Amino acid sequence: MEGEGEISALPVLLRRLMYEAEIWDADIQPPFLVDRGRLVRPGGLEAAVEAQARRVPADRPGGILVVIDADDDCPASLGPSLLARAEAARPDRRTAVVLANREFEAWFLASAPSLGGRAGLAEQLEVPANSETLRDCKGWLTHHRRDGVRYRPRVDQAALADVIDLDLARANSSSFEKFCRDITYLVTGKRGE
């Protein structure tokens, strides 16, 4: 995990997905914050995976989830290379790597209508046509606020993660759909379609 807002938002999304799967007792560990630059450098991801592997009991379902923003990188190329490195570092643990295309907030834009009236946002919102390629999703959220306050990841991300329509986000964001599939894999050990 690379952003401070995601520290509180990611567990909210994970719990919602667990509840949707009728898993009530998931042990969701607090995210491990690592700067993206350090994470993608040789040795950085491996050190983070090793640290997390010590926190996840080998005899329990689950695994290690790496979530970062794709920024200007292509998720289809950077993601698999990071996953290969993570799996090589700890082949004994289930591992998933998800790159939010372009940034974590793109998942909010993918379900924008479900956010209407929340966290200062306008009542009527539409999914932007370019929700996964839009630069500055945070700026989009600020622009669509009606309370005059800037979007603040540390304050707003968890609240928005709690109310996004998961199905709408899956339908409009291939990176969010991959996130959901990877969570299923970490829990069940089975790769989905």
C-alpha cells in the first residue's frame, strides 16, 4: 500500500468484499505503507512481501495483497512483473498485486452515481467516460464537491469506500474487477475468470 488514505480505505473495501462473500471472521491486517518508488525498485517489493509474510500465518487462508496506483505505468505490464517478484520472494504464500489504473480514486469515479451526496459531493454524479485513464481523480472529486472543501484522501477515502456500489465499480473499472478477483483468490486459493 502506498497512500496514507488507503490505510483506512482498503480495510473498508476488504471487509465489504468479505461480507459480500459471507465471510464474517476475516482477519484483515492493517495495511503496510510503503512508498511507491521504494516498492518498485529492486529489493523494495521483496522486503515488503517478506515483512508481510511474517504477519500472515501460513496455516490460515489468505495471503499478501499489494495495492498501488499505476500512475503512468501500464498495469498490464508492471503488475505481472511485480507479481513475479513477489511470488519469487515468498513462493509459500498466496500473493496478489493490483494496480489501480491510474489511481485508487479511479475506483470511486467508476461508481460515481453511488457517491452522490456523500463526503460533500454533488447529489447527481455520472461515471466519467475515462474514469480509469483520467489524470488527477482527486481533482475530479474536488471539482464535484459542493461544500467548497478539497477532496482529502486521509479524511474522505474510507467514507467513500464504505458507500461505493461494488457492482458498479466492477462494471466500470477493469482494475477494480481484478482487485475483486484477486481477493477471491487470496481467500479461496482459486483463480477466477
